[in-house]
Amino acid sequence: MTMQPHVPIVAAHWVYLFGVALIVLTMIWRANVVVPSVIATVLVTLAWTHSPIAALGSIFNASFTAAKELFNIFLVIALMTALLNALKVLRSDIRMVEPFRAVMKDGHTAYFVLAAITYVISLFFWPTPAVPLVSAVLLPAAIAAGLPPLGGALAIAIAGQGMALSSDYVIGVAPGISAKAAGIAVSVATVADRALVLSLITGIIALVLGYLAIRKFITKPDDKLLERWQAQSMNGELARIEEEGTFDKAEIARGTAGDGQSFATQEQIDTELAAIPSRRENGRSSSPSPRRSRSSPSSS
């Protein structure tokens, strides 16, 4: 067996380690990681090449390299975003999850229904667009069924950002990145299969632990619970909490949430779905006809 040649540890390796630690700390502080990433890229290149010009050019070369290696992933993200916007215009996203409101008879059932629906939707559409949808349609019904808002947040976060995003089994973006980083000897299917098993094991354990933690706070179904929760948005409490999150995730969630309307009752959902044909007719009637918009010679 041949021994691999020894690779000496130089200053560039320590600078790279420092950059990784800085990015991790930035994520813990819930801040934007773009600026630390750019700074770390410049410092690593400067320590490796000892050339300020090459360090400055590494900012652009890194973008070109990422675009070349990850173009297929960018294409999938673009197509999924277009599909989500089409579903939101047709209100098909509401139709997909609206029937599950009737299943939430109590807070215990609502917890696991929220987790299951969030996980399935996040596998096909990713968690960031799925969370506003579930929060707008299913979360009000879950709170009215007796589930505390923190319990609903636990179920949605663990199933969406935890289980579905960590495996990404359907779309396959995350396994593709991991397989490409590991080399050609590792296939995407192998990474996806093992990530799915790992995410299911850790996710189910986390869901059970979360349920045991909030079980004693689950109350009997009451519409006043929903009214009390919605009243928090009027006193500025929810706005203060939102400002504590990261800017980029807040903007993504706001962009994929449509108008951000929360459907507390079934009547609100029916009214929203019934307004779709009238919106289409108004849109067609408001668009000017090419013949009418063209001025006639006599009028000029």
C-alpha cells in the first residue's frame, strides 16, 4: 500500500479554518453570511498566493466556479420558484392543504398533522415556501384545536427545515451538493438514501421529544385561543420577533407568502377561492385591446 504524501499545514489552511468559524458564528448570531464569506475568500487567496490582485480577483472567480459547478441546482431552484408562483396565482396551494383542517380535532392530533403535512410539502417545494402556506392555512386551525403556538412552530420547524431539508430526497439538491463535494466515487442516490434514513430517525425522535415537552400545555379546543394569538399581531409583538431573525430568510418567506393573509375560518378560505374567477375576468377586461389602443388616422 502506497502512503499518501504529507501535506504541510500552511497559513492558508489556518485562514480557511478561521473563515469557517467566522461563518458559523455569523449564523449563530442570525446575521447575513455573505460579507463574512467574501472576506474569508479574499483572505484565503491572499494567504495562498501572496498577491493582492489575485485575492481581489478571487471574489469573481469564486462566483464563476460556483455557477459552473452548481448551474443545474440553480436551474432546479428557478423552475421550482416558477412552479410555486403559478400555484399561488391559481390558489392551488390552499386547495392542497385545506382539507386537512377538518382532521385537527384536538391539539394532540393537530401537532402530528402539522408535522406530516409540512414534511410532505417541504419534500416537493422546500421548507421556506411551505412554511408560510402551512402557517396561513393549517396553523390557525391547529391553535383553535388547542395546540399552543410554540407547539405548532416546533412541528413545522422540525418537519420542514429539519427533516425535509436535511434529506431533500425528492428534489435532490442537497444530496447532489454533498456527492459532488465527496467526489465521483460517491453517487447521489447513495447519499440521498442514507440522508433520508438519518433524517427520519433524528426527526422522529425530535418530534416525539417536542411533543412530550409541550403536551402539558395543550388545552381543549376553543376559538378564543386563536383570537388571543391573532391579537399579538396588533400590539407589535410579532413584528418585534420577526426583526430578530435573519434578513435573507425573512425576505424569502415574505416573498413566497403572497399577501401574507392568515385564514382563521373556513369561510375565509371559501371566499378567497371563490374570488379567483372574478380576478381573472377583471384582469382580462382591464387589459387594453391592441385594436382599441391603436389611434385611428381620423382622430389624430
